[in-house]
Amino acid sequence: EVLRTRILKSLNGIHFASFRVDTQRGDKTFSLTSPEINRQLGAAVKEKSGARVDLSHPEFTVTVEILPQDAFFGFDKIPGAGGLPVGASGRVVSLISGGIDSPVAAYRMMQRGCRLIFVHFHSTPYLDKTSQEKVRQLVTALTRHQFLSRLYLVPFGEIQRQIVAAVSRPLRVVLYRRMMLRIAEGVARKEKAKALLTGESLGQVASQTLDNMAVIQQAATLPILRPLVGMDKQEIIDQARRIGTFEISSIPDQDCCQLFVPKHPATKAKPWEVEEAESKLDVAELMRMGIENTINEEFTFPD
């Protein structure tokens, strides 16, 4: 009776031509079945509104939920994020820059139940710390969706400098990316993560051609997830706006990708020439340098 009264009161000022009542019983010991509740409440709504009952295509729906101690009703359904509970699909290391793409990629994999550990590569002291501050803001925004996050900050400038000193210009970006994957995989082993995640979108920049993506991923042994690979830039921007990261990503910063970038990077790197270039480097030492000098920070929501 209380439920009926409150529903009818809440209908004041609402007009509709057809309706249905949809009841879910979380408490199966309740004295009335769901169809019986629908009929009783439906009769009251029909009498008040004069609207007809339409179970197939109603203009208006009264939703009722019966629980052991409470009963709820509503008239509107607001779509949620959807997807799977965070953590249900395992742990993933997400490479995050200060750009638009990688936060969107992170959000999409959270939707699929992945708990993310973030890794950001910066070039301090060769560049300023703006990219680190920006990434902290992005991780703070994304932590709303998984409540607890860890961010690894990897100093990458000296590694880049050594690559520049030993490798010809066109292949440098490919070697940067391969080294990033190796270091991220080191973090993944520490965190017991099952995959790496990037914000790559096919053909968007020089390092994201099919040839380059293939040769870059050969540096990793874990699977690389690329949820944006088939999306165009506007689709990514639209989702960034929806999840609240676009404005942060648009803040100017000095990203490590801007340091020592050749004017004409290779777009079709070949495995043999990449291996030959890397033979001039002490890859194990560069990995050690990156991993040992990494610091990590914790983020929680609510703060």
C-alpha cells in the first residue's frame, strides 16, 4: 500500500499514453509474485493516468524492485558504463602517455574487467616534469573506475640518448618503443600482470604502421592489447570527452616522444635491420637502468 501510494504521488504531472509495470523480486519470500505485483500496481496506475497497458512497446515503464528489507521504484533507466567488474579479467600493465589515446584505451579495458597498472615514460631532466603532472591527473581521473591504481614513472631520457648515439635516425622511434615494451614487461612480471596495453591506432603515426607495430611487438613476450587499433581519431576524442580525460590530455606538456625524434622516422622497419641496430646497444643494461630507477605512486578513489 505504501509503495502504491508513493508511485501514484510521483506520477503527478507526468503524462503518457501507454505503460507497463516491471517488477523484480530480490526477496522470493515476499507474499505476492512479480506478476501479481504488476497487476495490482498497474491497475492503480491505469486508474490514475487513464493510460492503456502495453507490455510490448510501452511509452512509460514503472520499474519496481522488492528486496528483503526495502522496496524501490523508478521511471527512468540511466545507462551505466557496462562491461565487467574491474579485476575479473586479470591484471594488465597500461602504457600511458599524456595524450588522448592511451587513457581511452585504459578505460575500455577496465570495462572488460582488467585491473590496470600504469607505466609512464618521461624524459626528465632533458625535458620538464609537465608530462608527469599531466599523467597523474589522468590516472586520478581513471582511478574513479577501479578505485585503486599504481603508477610507475620511468626515466627514459638517458635511454633515448644512448639510442640516439648508436642508431641511425629513421629507426630510433621503433627502438624507443621496443625498449618501452621491455621495461613495461619487467613491471608486468613484478605485478603479475598477464598482458600489456597500448593506445595504438593503426596508421595514426609513424610508429603505428602495421610493419612497425609488428616489429615493435616482437620485443615483448606478453600479449599486447590494442583496443583502439581500428578506431579513428574522432571516435577516440569523442570517448575521451565522455570519460572526462580529453581536457586533461589537451594540456600542453613535454612528452618523451618529443625528445630526439627524427624528422623522417621509418614507417616500414624490417626485423633484421632493427636487430642489427639493437646489436649496437647493451639492451639488458638499458632495461636495468629503466626498471631500477623507476618510482611508483598510489592513487585511490575517493581520494
